[in-house]
Amino acid sequence: MLWQDRKTKLKQYMMQHQIEAALLTSPASIYYFTDFYSEPHERFLAFYMEANSQREILFVPRLDEQAAAGAAKTEAIVAIADGEDPLQVLKAAVQRPQRLGLEKNAISAARYERLLEALQQPQAVDIVDGIVALRMFKSEHEIAKVQHAVQIVEQVVAHAAAVAAVGMTELELAAEIEYQMRKLGADRPAFETIVLTGARSALPHGRPGAAKLQQGHFLLIDIGVQANGYCSDITRTFVIGEATQEQRRLYDTVLAANQAAIAASKAGISFAELDRIARDIIAEAGYGQWFTHRLGHGFGMEVHEPPSVAAGNTALLQPGVLYTIEPGIYHPTLGGVRIEDDVYIAADGSAKVLTSYPKQLIQLELGGR
């Protein structure tokens, strides 16, 4: 019933906008409406659905036919062999709608042009907003899956803190982290694992490299997993050895910003206000110029989804919204600190923090290699 309810809501949106049929091509959206996930790479994967009938078709690469048959909640599956023209298969299988709903951010310009030509030039209507409006508000069923992904990733953080050693490279620790993710039941990392130390921890989206863990440095770990179709996302920052007074001040400022934004989280406050609350604390401490990104972002089946927890977003928090709170300071010489938690607005409008790994400054007493 879960997937049928989602389809019904999308059909209502389509009818409100006079859209006769929709063709979804984002793997995440296809999973959301059919319970079947595949990464097709260059092959054709699409879900076709009509607004005023029960007609729906999942188009899959032939190599995914058996998997789709066992998982997909859909009326029909059409498999496309390598060597076949998928748009000719599509043309033969569907009606010619006058107005066709597409996820325009999930289709290449070349395929878009060929698709419209194959279907005799229907008017293409972007339905991303309608899908986002559904996916942005998570059910308790979805939050249970996210909580499971959080539980896995927090075990991985604890393992990383336990096995880290002076002289180990960022890449070596990242490899250990990703091995542990799989060992604990994750399907895959939710994004490229971030492990940064020393001055490199001031790179908000830096990639792990050959830099070695050293005494007196920050160690920033930003990781997430995908498990059963849903993601988690957490950042914790450690100090290797004894923290200096300035490192403590920088860390405590980020922690205060994180805690204040979480405390303010509730239905009815704007995302922009949450960003302002955290940013003001960091600015008042004199680090404002080094908080260089938004406060957070939505996530779910994908690690970055609406809403954006940013200064320009005046939309109000509502029950069902899931997002991160992740203030940071990225000092070019001291290094960077980011503390990230996953937050959900419950049915009563209150905030539920899904992450629970300790946030007080942890000083790692590491042995050498």
C-alpha cells in the first residue's frame, strides 16, 4: 500500500497540472515509487505512469529483468536488451501523451531531444517539484530506515576512532572506514568518505590523501552509509593528543552553534532562521569568515535532497522534514571543525535528533605505527 499511496499522490499532482503521463528516469525516484533500485549507468531505466488509468510500465535493462521481477511494485515490466533502441521500445509500448511529465534534472539534453521526437513532440512538463513535495516529507517507515543507517555509521565512527594511529594516512583510515561500513551491513557509502587531518581539515569537502595523522592536529571524519535504500550523514571532529586553548575555543564555538540550531528546531521556524542562529554564534566568536557553507541540507534516499537549510530559504519547518545541522569553522592554519547531526521533525512538531555519537571534544590518545 505504501507504493500505491505514493503513486496516487503523484497522479493527483499530475491531474492538477493536466499532465497525462509521467516518465521518471531518476533511479531514486523510480525506487520511491516502485521499490526497485538499480544504477543503469548508460543504459535506459524509466518508470512510465498514466494519470487517469492503472497503466504503468517499468522499463529496465535486460540484465536487471530478474531482479526487477522479484522486487518491483508495478503492473508491468519491459526489459530492453543491449543493442535495442530503448526509445523505439518505449514508443511501441506507450500512448502518445499531449503533455508528458519529466524530471528535467535527471535526463540529458541528448536523450530529452530523442525522447520527444520518439513520442511525436509532446509538451514536456517538469514534475520535479511534485516529486520533491512528496519525497521531502518522510514517513515513520522511512525514518526507521534512516535510523538504521545512522546506527551503522555511528559504529563506524567509533571504530575509526579506535583504529586511528599516528602515522596512518587519511587514505588508509578512509579505506578502513569503508571496509567497516560493508562489514556492518551497509549497502555502500552514501558519498565519498571524508577523512582530513591538520590544515587539510579546513577543506569542507576535501578528499582523503597521503597526509599522515600527527599529534596536535584535528581529525575530521564526515561519513554516511546507504542501507536498505536510505542514507545517514554524520561528521565528528577529534583532536589527536592534547588540544590547545585555541583549538578548544574553535571547537566549542562550533558545538555551541550546533546545539543552538538543534534547540531551535521545531515546526514553524524557517530554515533561514536556523542558519542565522548558528551563524551568529560563530560570527560573534570572531570566526564568521570561516563558516563558508549553509547550515545543512535535506536527505533520505539521496544524501543531498531538499530542503536547503540556508539563509535564502524562508520556508518553514514542518512535520516529516529530515535534515542535517552541520556548522563548521575552517581556519586556514588551525584546521577545520565540523559537527553534523541528523534531525527529524516529528508529527507533534518537535525535533528528534537521530544521531547520538558524543559531541564533546574527544582527544584521541593514539599510538604510533
